Amino acid sequence: MKDEEVVSRAKAGDATAAEFLIGRYRSLVESKAKAYFLMGADREDVIQEGMIGLFKAIRDFRSDRLSKFRPFAELCVTRQIITAVKTATRQKHVPLNAYVSLNRSITGEPTDGSLIDLVPDQCVENPEAALMEQKLPQNLHEVVKHVLSDLENHVLRCYMDGMSYREMSLELNCHTKSIDNALQRVKRKIGALLKD
């Protein structure tokens, strides 16, 4: 039976036909995988990517195109491996590929402490807590209240309550652009107060 016929049976849901193709083309996948290196992975991972390419070849092969299955399978396997290599070597993956576990021993000896032991226990829980720890004038609320206009005070109060611009515009009966402008003025004025 030709490979093309077996592919048709596999596409129709015949698991035995799919297993036959996987067994027949495993050596092809392994030989293609030898030529590539996948950052942060071992040889079996590259082979696995090739096998995914083989599955895609079985799924996507069209016998009406007057082509043989083997060259199509080779193309799909190679493209899948190349895509995996390109994805793994993208700059956005550099931190993942070059990470060092915090549980790793400092010197390589298991009796030594781990890197996590070097991280200080004291850390700021959230930005609000950090801001509150700064020395702010006791009467900052009163100062801000006098510096801001009525609209700016209302917008600030709504903003602190977690309201969206749309909710604020409905509450204060004005356009969202007016809300945004007022909020920008509030930020500028409070920033100026904190610098002083």
C-alpha cells in the first residue's frame, strides 16, 4: 500500500494507519533533528518538534495535488523544527533561556545555602505601602483639597474609589476628555506638592 493511501486512512480516523506512518517516518524525523539545536532543550525535544511536523503533514496532506507524501512530510518536519528553533532563540525568550534557579546551590555543594537564602526577607508589599512610608506632610489631604478645583477634587475622589472614566463622566455629568484632563491636572499638582 502506498503512503498516500495510508495517509488517507489516517486522516479518516484509522489509528493503526497513523501509527504505521509514525513508525515508518520516525527515522526521517530523527535524521532531520540531528541537524538542529534547540536552546534550552535536549535532542528528544527537537525530535518531538519533528514529530509534531509529521502529524501536521498527515493532517494537511492533499492527494489531489499530485505530490508524494514523503517530500511533503520532509518539508513539514523541517519547517516545524526551524520554527521551534527560531522561537526559542527570539530575544524575548533570552531571560527564560538564561535563567538561574533560586534554589541552586551557591557554590555547587549541596550543603551550602541556595541563592534564595541571599534574598532579603524584607520587601515592600505594595506601592501604596512604599508611598505611605515616605515622609508626607500630616495635612497633605487638606493641602491637596485647597490646591485642587471642585471638579478635580471630585475626579480624584472617584478615581480613588476605582471608578472608570465612563463611570466618572456619568457621575459628574461631563465628557470623558474633561475627566482625563482633570485627572492629569491632579497628578501634576500633587506631584508638584510632593517635590516641595
